[in-house]
Amino acid sequence: MTIRRASKWLVALGMAWAAASSAQAAVNDAAITGSAAPKALSEYGFFDDLSAQTPADRVLPYDLITPLFTDYAEKLRFVYVPDGETAQYNPDDVFALPVGSALIKTFAYPQDARAPGEDLRLIETRILAHTPKGWRTYPYVWNADMTDAVLSPLGAKLDVSWITADGTSRTIRYAVPNMNQCRSCHVKGTGRDRVTVPIGPEAKHLNKDYSYTDGITNQLLKWTEAGILTGTPDDPDDAPRIARWDDATLPIADRARGYLDINCAHCHAPDGPAHTSGLYLDTRATTPAQYGIFKRPVAAGRGSGGHDFSINPGDPDSSIIVYRMDSTDPGIMMPELGRSTIHREGVALIREWIAGMDN
């Protein structure tokens, strides 16, 4: 069973949000902050129409300039901040979302990728809930009729089929992460200071226009207007913004750095799980060796593919980053989680970037 959408899902979500806001539906705040996760997604009350992903009051849809790749899945993102609370803007890090907030991300596949947003099959919804004891990650797997999604602490393996953008049929074994795997991508800090944090809601990823029923509005301004964010600059041009990875009108170095930022920097950062590698892929890293140029691996092994540098300028074939992105071998592939396929277009972007470097 599928959902028929009349237009692209970005526009549809904007329309749904405006309609839901006037309905004044209530989210179950206790479900977010409770010590145990609800067994069913519907118990949160995030949606007026769950299967249609029509958000309830104060549940705001959003999008990222460059999204993290997950086996070509489409993603429907929402943020919730409880009434009377606001998130705090930060130009250099993830926004400080108050206790009781939630980030909701539904993964879905269209029947035909040439018509994105239409005839979606909902696969899973991940909830990142800010409880009094910190952020908690909960994966929910949708039932066959797409009437609800059920908590799946151990994750799941699902066969997913769709028509790709080039018109061919494809079937993959889609992996829903377990709760520990969810947390592993959201870790910040080292040792006893390790905490779970959000990844996407940061100024540089959100600073773009979004189609709402009342017009096209910058997301940072909309979050402020909706009363869920404070401290935002009056002019979005005063906020950071990464380059969209597939916008060929932008410099390829900016596009490539932006792609590596969203896909890799949550681990490859001074306070990330891969901090010992010394490879830091955040766009704020300014030293070439930090983001891979002529950087040698800290440990040899299968992951290096026998290559000397993370990025060997002018030679993508001997660059470790390309080698690991272009693999599905669990002992080699990067990112380690979140995909079972190779993002061919992403690999091509990084290859082109490295090939154009002066060596």
C-alpha cells in the first residue's frame, strides 16, 4: 500500500504544516520525556495524520541543504519544541534544543525515483528525544499497511524495491539500525564526557529556503517566526551556509567539503568517535592535512587499501577517502553505518574534486 501525493513532498509538507498549525493538535510531551519509549509511533502525537505524515501543532517540517546519504531513501524531517520553550541559535554548532524537544525523521522510497515524493512507501521513523537524562534514540519500523510504526530496539532488515532515477528496477536489503547503532552516530565527546547529540539542526545545514503555503521562507526565519528558535540573525546571509552538493553552479571544493561534512564530520571531528584518526571533515577545518590532503592514516590495514594518503591531490584512485566511499565491504566502507549501497554520485563528486587538485 502506498501514499499518493499530489506534488513534491517538500511542498506537500509545507502545506501540511500550515494546516496542522491551525488545527492546534497536541503532542504527548510525556512520551518524549518518559524513561521508556512508547511502543508505537502514534503514541507521541507528532502527526494529525500519521500515514500521511501531516504534522501536529508545533511540529515543523524542515530540510537540509545537503542531506546525509542513506541508500537513496527520501527523508521527511520534523522538529518539535514544547510550548513555552525555545531552542537557542548557535552559528558554530547544533542548536541547543530544550528538554522535551524531538527530532523526527522518516525514511521512505517512492515507487519511481523519477517522481520523488510520490507513492511513498514509509520504511522507518527515527526519533531523537530530549529527555531529562539526555538525548535518546528510538527506531520505529512501519507496518505493511503504513498505519503505524512499532518500536524496534534491535533494528530490522527489510527488502525495499523501487525504480531508480535512470529507470532501472532495484532491490536492496535495507537495514534499520538498532538503538546502539543509532547512538553511535550521535556521540560527541570522549571518555566519561561522551553524550548523545543531534546532528542536522545546525545553521549551516538549515540556512536555505523551504516551500510553505504562505510562501517560500528561509528556514532559520521560519523557526524564529514559529517561536521555536531565538537568537537568529535578522538576515540569513549573516548565518553560515554550506554548499548544496549537487548544485553544479557552485565551486566543486565547496560542494565536496559540504558533502563530507554532513556524511562524515559527526564522527571525524576532534570530539567525535573517530577523533583518534586526526581526520576532521567539518567544513570549519582549515588546515589541509586535517581534512585529508597528504594526510597519512594513523594505522595501516584493509581500510587504507594500501594507499598513503586520505587525499592524494590529483589522484583519486590512490586516495583513501575514495577507496572507502567506493566500497560496501564492512571492514572498509565509510561511513560504517547507514548504507548498504555506494552513493555513486557522491563518489563521483569527491573523485572530481580530488582529480582537480594541484599535486
